Amino acid sequence: MKDIAVWGYGNYGRQMVSAVEKYWDDLRITGIYDRRAGELRDQDARLRDPDEIRGDYEKGLFEAVMIAVNLERQYREMRDALDAWGIPVFELGREEDYHPAADLVRTESRLRPIRQEGYALYVFPGLLGTVSYTPSNGIMYLFDEEGRALREHWDTYAVRDNFTHQYDFPVRFGSPLLQPIPLAGDWCVLARLWAFNYSHFLCESMDLVQLLEEAGFTGTYVISDRPYCREIMHLYGIGDERIRTVRDFKRGSVYRFERVYYPKLLKNDKHRSAPVLRRMAERMTAGWEREPDRYPARLYVKRSGTRKLLNGDTAVRRYGLTVIDPDTLPVREQMKYFYNADLILSPHGANSATSLFMREGTALVETFGRNWVKYSYINALRAKGVFYVPVVQGPIMPYIPVVSRDPNADYFMEKENLYGGMEIALRLLGETP
């Protein structure tokens, strides 16, 4: 029996405590630490103030601490403190719990072959699934009866620098205490790491939908519960009868899928996904015509979250751009704005993903702060015949140093860079700057 402590007792922490007590018969929680211990102690007598962690560890009350918060910055601060005190951090899972698809039992596909270079299709009979502690993030773990979690469901982003909770398993994989609920039929589980994000869902899930639909898949998709994920599926032509969200699955329960169809882009090769995304976008805009009386030809896509371009208004005035705020628009309306525009200026972020619906021969100018430069959409836009002009906050050098620890920082763009990018785009469009 291993004695551990838990640091954090919000909604996330309470679920982690419940999972440990339900599925881990070789763990004992001897202390729970939270700043609100005084007001929460009636919920659990083990609650204490975090200032007591170091002393309690030195007294031998526990061997390690499980961090139970879901805010990355707070998680890192707590981990740094434990490291400084010499207290081990305990995690429910380990890297070796993840296994490649080749290690899991597979069966033959009933679909037409997927003939797309760079992709693989795995079909698993009897695969198990359970949703994470935070279903708003749209994550469902997939694993087999022996407790081997499917690595391909995580391998694109499963590194400590990007995701702090990849080992916070909501059940004990392979535990004899599991009582799986059977689900008949064919399933595709898209609820993986980052699939709740608009851009990631559109660019890294909808290509899989396109391939499966081309192959004749008629089963059910499991997606994040974010409204725009369902809306995108509807716009593609998938009805509610073929959609389940993670909120349709009870946390702490385990489900056995009759068959899971799992297409995967190998090596995260966006060059290979580009033609698939082009076909997906063409399907979603089939039959559309330009509506110049309703939608402007030149757009500035305002970003209301992080990584805002703080002086974008100067380009708005100089080039006669119409400002839109995607957060106030349904997905279809966003698509319509992008489809109709000839020239778009957009700070990098999820908003820029809608550029997949731009027409051939149009231009996207995408801006970046120097601390976060990722040309996420360049391959797909090239496949569509859209001119792509990236503009990075200066100074422009072969290597752009990170001058801030915050990759999501807002930024000012040097006018020479911003105006230069816009004028390059205009020339590509055959217009005089």
C-alpha cells in the first residue's frame, strides 16, 4: 500500500480522489491540501492547508503528492514548489501505459480501402473508452482489456511541455473492478487531445471524417461537446443521429465499443492532409456562389483571445478592411465571410483555420508574435490555390529568439512588416498597393 497526498480539491481534484478510491486498491490518500481547506473540511476530514505539505511529508505522512488542478500555470507552480521541497510527484499513469496500435488487437475493415498517402486505418474490436476528468476538453481515453492505452490517440501532442495531465487517468486501465458498458455498432472516436479546439477539430479531425465518409463509414462519431464541433459536423452533412459528445458518457464509467474505426495521419504530416482538407472544404461549400452585396472583399479578422495583434487597426484604415469578430458569428457565417473575401488579414490562431474555405486565387496574410510562429495552414492553402503570406513580428532573423516565456502574448507588428505583407498580397492578387 502506497500513501499519497492530493494537492487541489476543486471539481477536478474531487474527481481524481474519487477515481483513486474506486479503482486503485493499492493507494491510500492520507491528506488533501487546498487553500479553501477551512470552508471545505466538512466535505472531507483529511483537508489541510497547503502550507502544511512540507512538514507533513517530513513527518512521513505520505510518500508523494498528486497534483489535482487543471490550470497549466497553477500546475507548474505547484510542481516547482514540490521539486524545491524535494517531494516526489505522483501520477496515476506512466509513459509505458501507452502502446502503439500494432500492440492492440485489430480486425479487418468493412469499408472501402482508404487510398490516401500518409494515413493509416486501424479497426479495433472491443476497445474500451472512458472520458477524462474534464469533458469540456473533449478527451476520451481508449484502451484494451489488458490496460494498454492507444498511443496514436495522444502521440501528436503527448509531451510534458505541452500537456501537464496526460497521466491523470480517470480509471485504472486493466483493473478487474471495471464493468464496461457495451455499445453496439461501428464508432469513430474523435475526442482526443486538443480536439475541443476549433482549429484542431477542423484541421485534424475533419480530414478523418472526410476519409471515413469516402470509404463508406456509416457509424457514430464521438466528439467534444463544444457547440462548434457539432455545427461543423452538421455543415459537413453528419446528422445528430450519428453524433455523440463526451457529455453523453458518464465520467468514471467505462464503455466497450463493438468496433472502433481509427484513421490516423502518420507523423503529423500536414503535407499529406492538405488534399484531404481541400476535398472536405469543397464538399462543405459545394454550390456556393459569391455574394458581394452581403460580404466584403477585404477582411480583418479580429482576435479577442490571446495573441492579439494590437495595432491591426492601422492596416484596417490603410487598406479599407472590414472588421469581423468570429466569436460573435455562427460557423457557417464565418465560412461565408472567408469564402467571399479576396484578401484577409488575420492574427494567427483558431480564427485562421476558416481560411480552408477561401476560394482559389485569394490571399491570406497571417501575422505572428515572435514567441509563437507556426505556419499551421500553409500546406492546405497551397493545395487550395490560396496565396499565403506569413508576417512575423520583427526583427526578422533566421532564428527568432524567444524574449518572453508566454507564447500567447499580445504583440505590436512593425508597420514595415505589416504593410509589406499586405502589399505583397495585393500584388499577388494583381492589385496596386
